[in-house]
Amino acid sequence: MASTRRRVKVYTLNDDRQWEDRGTGHIVYAFVESLGGLALEVRNEEDGSVLLQLKIQLDVAYQRQQETLIVWTENESCDLALSFQEKSGCDDIWEKIRQVQSRDPQYETAQEDDATDDRFEEVSDTDVVAAPIELPPCELSKLEEIGEVLSGCLSSVVTRDKLALALEQEDYIPKLIELFHVCEDLENDHGLHHLFEIFKVVFLLNRTSLFEVMFHDDVIFDVVGVLEYDPSKGEPTRHRDYLASQACFKEVIPIKNSELLAKIHQTYRIQYVQDVILPTPSVFEENMLSSLSSLVFFNKVAIVAQLQEDDEFLNELFAQLKSESVTLEKQRDTVLFIKEMCSYSQTLKTPNRAAFIKKLTTRGLLPLLGDYLVRKGLLL
């Protein structure tokens, strides 16, 4: 084939909502006659077997995460992710997907021209040419209307995708946050309840780009504030107080990489929101929050990978665990940090996870844990 080959990992989301590594191979973008259109194919780098072969669909909401990830839901039942070794590979495949979904004639091949038009029947003409979603003015008096418009867009993948695009293009979330401040200052419970329902829909759009806006340092506490005003509960739950004082990352050793530190903070906050704040799955269907789960999963993979390669950080971490001059409380925080990183390593494939654990044990982790427990009085 003439297509460029790129090294990539294939992940699928299992029944327990955990991402499973299906293998590593090279991805090809080409016309596949049996599928009747342009497709993505990944062949195992070890034995050449097919790990993935799927036609690029017009009505699927493919999403780009970070610089090297593409995630999507296939047939509303199977969540898939491609993790590229190189950003350039991800750029290339992402551009091909965008070209197919835009149906730009300059990218159509002779093979496509000869293929049957049946491959376009899965999306109706109405869906393809549907006008962009028009959002109401973001005003206090329009909150009920905004909620109705957003809720009405959840019925299909196409309208959800168009709504997400409209929210992004109009920078709508910061505007909603401004209304939240007004409603809270005025103690406007009616408006706060509407905002809760609005943000519930935004979460259900399952759009990574919107999650990244909502979980940004400048916005996250306001989003959590909105979610405190669940109309089904009598009194608001003060999640912001807990998130600020308890559910936060303790930097036991200064992390000099600002991007890594931001990713760790973001992961802590997402997990708290996902596990504690969001309504139960009967309201927030789990399969409509796959992008939130994948954001956490791949954040953990990146965090462990970067910490594992930072020998200076690991040396300082273990020096603190060894030091007899460090307070017991500080050592406790160090132990809990290592425990959390070991938990994160469960996202890695077995050989990578074993390499991470080996790196810790060669630094004397087990004897040091024994010394800590003796010092704490738990072992004699």
C-alpha cells in the first residue's frame, strides 16, 4: 500500500469500563473494498495479524486527546482509542479522518468514485447538511430555554457533535460560569438548578475538548460549584470545600515539570468529580462518559511514564523516605504518593508495569516500607 505506516497502540474499553491494551502495530489509511470506503487498519508489529480494521464513518464523533490520542465510540457499543508513538503520526491520521468526514472532493480517490454510494446511506441527507446549532443568548432570563435547546440535542450523534462544536466556537462555558456567579450571589436557586441541568448535558456530550475547558485550573471549582446544586437534593453539597482542602494532590517532592504537575492535579480532580459528584449511572449513562474515563486513563499512563524516567525526582523521593530527620507525617505522605503511583501503574501493559515496579524495588522500596511501619509502631 502507498499509505504511510505509523506505530500505534490499540485500546478498547471493556465491560468494567477499563481500557485494555490490544497490542501495538502500524496503522494504514487506505481504501478497503470489502468495507466500501476509506478505512483505518492496524496490523500487529510482531505477527502481522489485524488488530483493527474499521471504515471511517461520517456520523461518528472522533475526538483528538492531547497530542497523540484519537478516541471514539463505534456503533454506540464499542469504545476505541489509538495511542500514537509520534505526534506526527497522530496529526496525519487525524487529518485523514477530517478529510473523509468533510467529504472534500479533492481527497476522493478513483477507487471511491467507483465504489457504490451505499456507504453514505448510513447518514441521512438531513443529518449531513443540517444547519449548525444556534444557541440562545447566554443570559439569566434564557436559562430555561438554554436547557431545553441542549437537552434536545442529545437524541443523535450528529446533533451532539454539532452542539459541542457550537459550545466551543462561542466560548459558551465561561459565559455560563459567569451566570453561575450571578445566580449564587443572588441566591437564585431556580437559576442554579437550571445550570445544573445544563452542565449535566455538557458532560453527556462526552467531548474531550469540553472536559479540558471544564477541568482547567481557572474553571474547575466553578463547575464543581454548579454540580453542588442538584435539584433532586434538598440542600447543596459543599464539594468545593472538600476538593480544596482534602481531595488534592500533596507535592511531597517539588515536581519541576509544570505540565506533569498540571496533569496530576487534573487527574485528581476528574476522579473526584467522576466518583463522588456526578449523578448515578441511571442519570449519567456510563457509556456517554467514556471520554472522561479515557482522559483519566491516559493521564495516568503519561504520569507514570514521565515519573519513571525522572531519576532526579525518584532519587529525592527515596532519600526523603530514608531520612530519619523527616517527620513521620511527611514520610506518610511520601508512602501514600508511592502507593498512588503504583495504583496508576495498573494502566500500563504488564511488561511496562513490571519495569516500573522493578525501578522502585531496586531503590529499596520494600525494606524502606518496613522501616516506616516500624517507626510508625505497626511492626515490632
